[in-house]
Amino acid sequence: MSLNGIDVASYQAGMNVGEVAGDFVLVKATEGIDYTNPEFNGHAKQTLSAGKKLGVYHFIRNDSDIKKQANYFLTAVKPYIGRAMLVLDFEDEPSAGSYIQTQAGIAKGKQWLDYVYQQTGVRPVLYTGVSCENSLDWSSVVKANYGLWIAQYNNYNVVNGYQPRDLYGSLKHWKTAVMFQYTSTGRLPGWNGNLDFDVFYGDKSAWDKYAKATKAVEPKPAGPKWVKEKKTYTLKTAVKLRTAPSTSASVIAVLPAGSIIKTDQAIIQGGYRWVRQPRSNGYAYMATGPASNTLEYVK
């Protein structure tokens, strides 16, 4: 059993992807940390509304932090997590000053895959070309059980309608591919332009397994919380009154020893115990001492 479908980006602006033939659509969501495909949400919604299977992908770049790229992607695709296959597009990116398709690039790719899996419980799929799969050492990615969406074009002749074919040559590191992109010059009724044609090796229930979480996501530890504390303090020494409970926050004033401060809440964070002082125009914050000796500066 296999499914036929397309992958789209901003080049397919104006296309209703739900109306053309196919079982699935993979939509470019983001690139780097500063680009979101303007067609992304429209195409994703059209896909789901038409009852097709959805995939969403991020184009990795070599010029920005990988964790930031992953978070940028996850923010954009949040409404579709659990309903869409998550994919990392691993291609040459010369505009970033060097190629991502290097052995060092693989480490960055795996960092992205691992982080997305950790944050969502959904195991992403990697997209790349046959030459890249054959020439680099992908053992770390294969051992981590990330699936492969492989690309290879025999030529650039027009392909009318879905015509899946076998891969020319063979994979070196993966035993099998999840999906195969076999042409970039596909044509379908309803769109007057080239399309990428893909074949997914499985049925709709198999697709859903790639879209759904395979492990529980560990909850993030709760941060420090403010507690009510209506109290009056007298300063033992001069203390800085700040705009926020942080030693890097701006200083409102330096209060001399003997000053009296009335507070309404307290918190321990950043290695200090902080109290909040209500003011006519908001609040001010003061450290009463280090967390190890919370009343060093006051009495």
C-alpha cells in the first residue's frame, strides 16, 4: 500500500492544495529563525479540510542557532502538532556562508531532530537527496530511528499525473525510506505549474503513526512563584531598589540604611530573595539578601 502526494512552498501561492489529486500534502512552514512561508497556514488548513494527510517542514540553515530554529518551527506549527508529520529539510545552503550538507551539518541536523522529538514526543523525519545520503555518515541519525524522505530526479521531463518509480541506485545508511520525491516537474489538473511528486510507502494509518507522539513529553519544571507577604522592613545597609527582581534590572534608587520599606509579595530567584514594594506608578523590587541568608540586608 502506498500514498501519492505533493510538497509545496510559497511557489504554489494561490493554489488550493485540497482540490488537486493526491492523498497528502507536505507544506513548508519555516526556514532559519526569520522566515515563515506566507502560504503555510492556508495550505495546511486546505489539506486537513480536504481529508488529506498533512506534513510540515523546516528548512535548516547554517547561519543561526539550531535550538532557536527548532523553537521557531514549533511555534509556527503548534496548531498541527499531533496531526502532521514533522520534517527537517536538510539541503545545501550556500547563502549562509557554508554548506549544511557536511559531517558537521549532520550533527546540527540531529540536534534539531532530537530537540523537536524531546519537545513534542513526535519523532521527525529527515529529507535529503540520494547523493547526500550516500556521501556522509548518517549512522547517528539512523540509530536514533529517524525516518528518511529521500529525493532523486532522473531528469526534468514533465511527469503528467502520479507515476511512482523505483530509486536509481540504493541507500547506503537507511535500510528503507519512508517517502520518495521522484520528480520536481510533476503536473496535475488544477495547477498550471510544476509540482514535486512524492510517494509514501504506507497507508493512512502508517502516516498517522509518524504524526502522533510516540513518547510522553516531560513537563517543564515549575518556576519560582510569588507568595503574599505584607511586611515592613528596616534596612540594615544601603540597598538598591530595582524595576524588576533581578540584579541586572535598572536601579530606581539607592535606599540608605535605616529606610523603611513596606512590601506585599516575596520570591526567591536568581540566587536572591526579593520583595515587592507597591508604588503609585507600579512596583519596585528589592533584594533582602542572598537565598542562603535571606534577611542579610533587612531587619
